[in-house]
Amino acid sequence: MSRYRIVRNSKTGAVVLGQARWCASFWCHFKGLMLVPRLPADHGLLFVTRSEGRSHTAIHMFFMLFQIAVVWIDASGKVVDKTLAKPWRPMYAPRAPAQYYIEANPDLLERVQIGDRLRFDEAE
């Protein structure tokens, strides 16, 4: 299985994020983007959790050096929330339960709307 996914809008097939690192391990969740100096355009992290929820898909922005887009997605692939997260803020949590969330550059927020359905295609 590839470590990266291409995130697409399920309805249109449009690429939402060209290179999303599949982040399912404890270490990947722990480190996230902390202390990363910058994120290349069209790159991000796709966090995977075992079940839907609000508390275990919440994030903090401690030790972050730049703003990021955060998009929360439920088990069916529906976008349930999104926000612009700013450095050194204590917590951001989704309005509705989510199983996945994406952290990427802020321009991701322009390509994703709440209610969109996303799919995660394996990158070759």
C-alpha cells in the first residue's frame, strides 16, 4: 500500500490535494507538522483514525510555524467541517464527528466545501 494518496472530489474527480501522506501510526499523529519549516504546494497529511469522533480528531497548533487548512471528513467521505488553523492556538475540533482529517496549505480551503464527498486514491 502506498504511503501517499491523491485526494479527489468524488463527484467531479477534481484533484483536491495532489500528495497527501497517509498518517495512521501513533508517531505520525504525534509529530504531524510540528516544527516543519514549510509545506510544499499541493502536499499535506491525511490523518486516519479508527472511528468517528470529535475529541480524537481535534488538533493543537503548538510548535507550528505557519497557518494550515484543516478539513475533517466522516467515515463516508463527506466533509463535515473545515477551518484555517493559526500557530500556537490550543485546540481546533470539528463541529461534527470525523474519522479523517487533512492538514495542508491554506489554499486547500478554496477547493473543498462542507458537504463535498472526497475519495483517497492511491498514488503511484
